[in-house]
Amino acid sequence: MRPDDSKLIAYVDGELDPSEAASIEKELAVSPELQESVDLLRASQLPYREAFSTQKLPPLPGELQRRIEAMASAAQRDESNHASHQPIPARKPQARLWLAAAFVAGAFCAGLAMRLGPAWLGVPGSGGAIVASNDATSWIHAAVGYQRLYTRDTVADITPDLGASAKTVTAIRYVDGIALRVPDLREAGLSFKAVARLRFNDKPLVQIVYLPDHGAPVALCVMKDARPDQAIAQQQLNGMTVVSWRQNDLAYALIGKPDSTDLQSIAQRISNRSVDALFALNDAPDAKPRDAST
């Protein structure tokens, strides 16, 4: 049976008797996952600079370093102010803080910090409306990371519920304020599967999922963006092809595997409105979907 966290903490702190420690070490020999947990706990005992040095990381960003130092100072003050109220002995000071620092290190190593942008790290000035200079593209990185989780099997057996989808599109238009036009891409070999209301940095993000005749799913993602229109451009991000553009106060990103289909050509057709809309643009909030079979 996997040792609980209190046992692991006691093991890392050297507080177990030899027989208990030997039992933990037997478990570590056969469980990489348990070994990883112990490594993180050991890192949590270190000052954060040493914790980061134990990870395979790029250089620690100065802003992140300053924020961890501020967290450490706050934790020390809190530890002093509340020590007399603790009913049980606490672990070594700031252990949980250094564990959090180790998690941030791992997340940074994985590119999560870069993908989610400065607001996730709490960089000053990134709150509120969230319009930091690189925030306009960070949502695309986040959408790419999300789309990478999709496989053909993820959506192949989904039968679209057009009634439910129509209600979702209505909410996107009237609640989220996004003048969404869901393109019918069957002529391009893409079958509509679902439309979802997501959020990024507390702003609406729309994901429309299609399945090509062959290969992995394709997503059309849409966000509000009041900047001037921008021409269609293609790039590779994290092993995915992304075709993006801005038009009529909306930003678009068409995302798929490199071998899925000609995304740039499809993006051009969407931009030119040379494809039909899958759902009717009615003023009534109970807008009805078009029949996808016609």
C-alpha cells in the first residue's frame, strides 16, 4: 500500500525509525511515481534557489524569483504570528511554500508558465482586463495545448446534438457578446462535432471542433480582439499547425495536426465567408440550428 503523505514527509525529514524507513525505501525502488513525490518533498526543504537548481530548468526569471521571495517573507511573518495557535507541531518552516516553489519549477520546465502567460504567474499589471502585450497570443498557446489532448477517438463517436449546440451558440452571441458564425465545413471534408464555451484569463473563448475524413480533430477557436484586422498567417506551435487571423473585432485560430488538412485554405474560405453558416443568425434568443444534412 502506498505510504500516506505524512509518512513520506517524516521519511524525508529523517524522523522514521530504521525499519519504517527501510519499508519506504522498498516502495521507492518499485514506484517511480512515489520516488518523484519524495524528490519534490526533498526539494521543498531547500531554499527555492536550490530547489530550482535540482530541476532541469531554464534560468529562473527575475520576476518569478522576486515573487517567491515575497511569498517566503509573508510565510515567515505568518509563521511567527500564528505559531502559538497551532495544535500540532508544524513541519519545518515554509515547507509547503518550498513545495509550491518546486511545483512552479516543474510547471515552468513543462512550459506551462509560458503557455498560460503572465497573469498565471501574477505579474503586476496583468490583472483586471488582462490586456498585457503578449496576452493577445498566449490564448492561442493555451488553445494549442488543449487541442493537443484530442485524438480522433476523442470525438469520432460523438453525434452532434444540434439543438444543444444552437443554445450554446445563442449564449455565445447574447451572453458572451461574440458575433459567432459557425462555419459549415463539410465541403472541405470537416464534420462539425461540437461547440464549447471556454474562458481564458476570465474572457470568453469559443472552441468549435471538427473531424476530418482522416486524421486528428481540428478546432476553430475564437476570441474578442478589438485590434485592427490582420491577414491570415500560419505557424507551427508545439507540434501543431496554427492558422490565425483577426477580422471584425474577433481573433481566430484554426488548429490541427500538420497532416490533418489544408488549414490555410480552409481559413481563407472562413474569412471570405465562402462557406455556409451551420446555425442561423436570428435575433431571437431561441435561434434554431440549420439542418446539417441540407
